[in-house]
Amino acid sequence: MKSRYACVVFVAFLCVGMAGTAVITAAAQEFTGIITGIVVDAQGKSVAGAWVTVGCGDRPLGGRVPGAFSDEQGHFAVGSLELAECDVYACNEQADIPCLTSVNPADLVHVTLSEKVPTATVKVQLGEKGTVITGTVRDAITGEKLDAIFEYHQMKFPDLKSSMSSGPEFRIFIAPSTDYSLKISAPGYKNWQYSAHHPLHRSLRLAPHAHLYLDVKLVPLP
């Protein structure tokens, strides 16, 4: 089954007349499935606050991928689903379990919704911890926390750069056992390079499931 966690683009067509109305009604009736269940960890204990994503069929879903947070008992419910084959995935970025656009197939729960069986109840285990960088960005002189821009890329693909803006507290997931370049910047400050502050390492490289914390201090421009 193709991964259903890529960004989806929705194009709305204006339907005129009775024929157009009939098409809209028929399409809407197909999105009547419901998946409920519980999120557990590797020890089988329920997990609160996990995000559960559900992808059904291959049809665009109005620019969104259905999902819901698990409650205090780990239970969740996701409705208005297409009656089709579905993949269910649970993540929790605050626990370093990333909500990625592509996931390990072993972390997916597969169910099929149909007109005869439009509902399903499942137990979803959280995926494995990712390789993550977290930290804080501060003014090197005053200690004031700063919003910043993060630019990083795999060393073997220098033209394929990723960037993100974040508040002072940041979280970045990267591929394990892979060499990265990392630059952090903010208006009015000198750029911060990982390699410049870690001269023994020409690149940023972390083992699988590793968690690196960085206390970044940006120096104001003269």
C-alpha cells in the first residue's frame, strides 16, 4: 500500500445543476467510516496525548490527513473516513517519536472499512523514537531567548537544504548515522555553525534514537 502521509493538494470544482449536486452527495456519503481505539507504548501501557493519523484510500481529503489526539486513557476516535483500506499510525513528538511524512511500515496498523463494516477498533503502538536535536537559542551577552532560523542538510546532498523557523525552544528530527551540516541564524546576530563550535567533528552525526541537546548562544553583530 502506498504511503498516505505525503502532503495532499485539494482542488475544489464548482458543480452546477442537479447532476453536480448528485456527484457531491454521492462522494460525501463515502466518507462515513470511523476508527476508534487505544494508543499503547512498547510495554502495552496506554498513552495520553499521542497524535493518531489515519490515511484511507488514495483520494485527496480536502488538504488534510484525518487524525486525533488520544485522551487521558489513551483512547481516540477518528471519523468521516473513506470506506477503503486504511493505515493508522501514532506518534508523539514531545516523546521524540516523530510524526513523519513517511513511516516504518511495521509501525502501521492496517484495517479495511466498507459499507458492511464501516467501523473498526484497533490498538496502535507508538512508533520507535527518532534521532532528534533539541535545544534553546539565546543572546550570548544578555541570555535573552531568541526566535531563530534553522538550516540543515545532509553533507552528501548540499543542494537539498531544509529550513525552519522556530521559537527559542526547538526540536529537529534527522536521519540517524548520517552526516549533517547545521546553521542557526537570527536577524542582528552572527550565524552559528555546528562545525565551528565542535571543531573535532566536521559534521553533525547521531546514532539511531540519539537525543542531542544544544544550548546555542548567538553573538550580536557589531
